[in-house]
Amino acid sequence: MTDIPATPEKALIVLGCPEAPAQQALAFHVAHNLKKRGTDVLIAGNPSVLNLLKVSDPEKHYITDTMVLEQCIADIVEKKRDCDLCVVFAHNDAAIAYAATMRYLLPERRFVVVVFGKEPGPLADEITFPCEKIVDRAVHNPMQLKAKINGVFGWAVSRT
């Protein structure tokens, strides 16, 4: 990647069901890297995934703003909320459906779908809307997917 994208002012991270542990680790990674560059980050998801994040970050060092996904969608529809960047984590069909919804609602925004899990290829093939795709087999170990995310966003590769 030769052009490093401008830092977004506001980012929305959409998380799916918390079945795959790599998702939470990668959500922290993306939120941390965006926040340290000055981006306001909102994470939307179901109550279970949001509670896992809140328990993992009780002092809100990484995750400061969260919202239940359905409320976030309603706020976007009502034009109460917007973002410059939307990152959707998807490891099942339901998450792809949410990604399609968010793409429809945010047609002019930078849109990245992180497809992961045991068999991410067929799931990534279901995406028919325009977006940047990051695809890798990741359930428990997030390291390869982290490197791909860093590459897409132009972040320096970290060994940690």
C-alpha cells in the first residue's frame, strides 16, 4: 500500500457474536490504533460482546464508547450518528448481513470488513457490496489477521 489513508475523525467498529476469541483482541487492537491517532471510536455489538469488552477494559483505556448495534443502526438511520470509517468483524452469515446493512446506510464512508473464523473464504465470497476485505483464518490466534489489518490501515507492523 503506497497511500496511507488519512486518519478518520470518527470510526465505528461493529462486532458480531463473541464466539471467536480473536475478535475481542482484534477489536482492542483496532480501537487502540485509531484512538492513538486521534480518532473517536464507537464500538457497536450485541450486549454479550459489549460486556466482554467492558470486563476486559474496566478503566476504559481502549474502549470508551459502546452501543448496542440495533440502537446504533437506528441512530444512523435517523442521522443522529455518522462516521468516516466503519470496520465490521464478521465470522458468520449474520455478521455479513449486518455488514451489508451498514454499507447501505454508510455508502460514502470508508468501509472495511474483517472476515475471520475457521473457514473465512466462503464467507468472504458472500460479500457482494463494495468494501475493503481483510480475510484470514483466525479463531484463537489473532496474529496473522493483526498483521493484515496493520497493512490495510498503513500502521507500522508491531511485534507485540
